Amino acid sequence: MTGLVIFGATGMLGQALMTEAHARGQKVTGVARRNSDHDLDLANLSALQDFLCQVKPEMMINSAAMISLVGCEEQPESAEAINANAVQVMADYSRLSGAQLVQISTDQYFRAEAPLTRHDETAEIHLVNVYARSKYAGEQFALTAPRSIVIRTNVTGCRHAMGRTFLEWAASTLISAEEIIGFTDYYTSTIDRGSLATALFDLIEKQPEPGVYNVASFQVCSKFAFLSALAKELEIPDRIIKTGALGSARPERCLTSGLDVSKAEAVLGYSLPGLEEVIRNLVIDYRRCWSGE
């Protein structure tokens, strides 16, 4: 029997979760499509079932997902298989075995008149694209398991692999002094991957009531403000950041996705990071990952 399995272990967040688990002395098995402790494509549901029956984890953290909005629109069946159906298999195993399931979800559900609105866990849901629909279906499957926790978040950091993350793209573009567009109509509560990993394990240790928890920065800001803060921390003039709007982009997305994190903070007993701390952590992460380049 394995204590903890982390799905998506080689991804941006999965790497941070693996590091945090090891730092806490946990017995952990990482699962990903390649280069992990156990290589597995979550779209292969029968292989996933076989793996769970063989390994018998006591806890599962699922950070694996198909996250490209365009990719999800072009391949809706793949999005449904990875973001929803695989979670159903995990939830079925959880109900039968008593294992705990922690599902990493998204903030791509919300609309608001006021851009700095913080949405709590009971806020009205708007499913405007395939990605959101598949992730929300995954949430609903996860919540059928009696001990499940769903984490809604917006997270970035380094992956140091093929396909740059938002942080890697933004930092490298700023450092190279290329012009970059900062959206003034897109608002999130973005958190760095290290802070999310720490808060997630702290939350689990508190044994909270099952359900949905927002775990993100306590501050909401536009992508323009986020990039300006990143440029400042990198000591780069922000004049190369041009304003733009995302509202007409396709596929459609929810643009005012700030999260109210007070429920998670009440359980944790401390405040989640604000924008300044998140940016500082992201720059440390970027420099550590790319110091050789």
C-alpha cells in the first residue's frame, strides 16, 4: 500500500507538490505520462483503474489536467477524459477504499460587474468553454467521494520543460525587452506554485470538512498589474508592457475570476500571500530554474 499518489507529478504544480511531500517525509509516488515514478496516461481509464487497485493509495492529489483552452475546444473528448472521467475513476476508488481525494480545479467559472470581485465557494458558476465544463464535471465527480477536497485556484510557476508556463513566457519576454501585452480586463488571484503546495498540505493536515476551498492569493489584480509587478521585481522598466483587452478572444473565458480565500484561511490559521509576496516567490522560482541560461 502506498501512502500518497500525486497525479501530474512532472507538471508545473505537480513538481512543487512532490517537493513539498518529500520535505514532509511522506511516502509518495508520482504519476505522469512520462519521466515519473509510474508512467500513465489518465485518458486510459482502464489502466488508471488497474493502477489504483494495484498500488492502493491512502490519498490521491490530482494536479493532472488538460489546461489549454484552445486544445480543449479542438479535442473535447480528450478534455472530458482527462479533466472529468479520470476523476470519476479516482472518486470511485476513493468511495470503495476510504482513500482521500484532493482535486486541483480552476477559477475559470466566474463573471462579475466589478472586476476586483472576490468569489467565494458558493458563487454562481458560468461554464463558457470546454475547459471549464470539463473541470467542473471533474469537481462534481470528486465531490461524490466522502472525504474529497476540491481546490479552486489560479497558479503559475516554472516547469523547466517543453512548453513554457505563463511565468516562464512572461519573465523571459520581459528580460529580453520584447514588447508584451498586459490585459487590463482580465482579473485573477494568481498564486505561486510553492505557496499553493505548502498551503495545500497544511490544509490537508488540518483535516477540514470535505468540500470546495479557494486557495489563491488574497489579492485580485489585472494581468497588466501582475506583469508590471513582475517587471518591477526583475528590475526591468515596465514601459515595454502595453495595454490590451482579452474580451474578444476565442474561446470565450471568464475574465473576472478573483477568489475569496477566507474559508481556507480560517482553516489554515494564517493569511495566504498577496501580490507582492507571490511575485517575489515567482522571481526566485524563475531564477532557480533558469540560472544556467
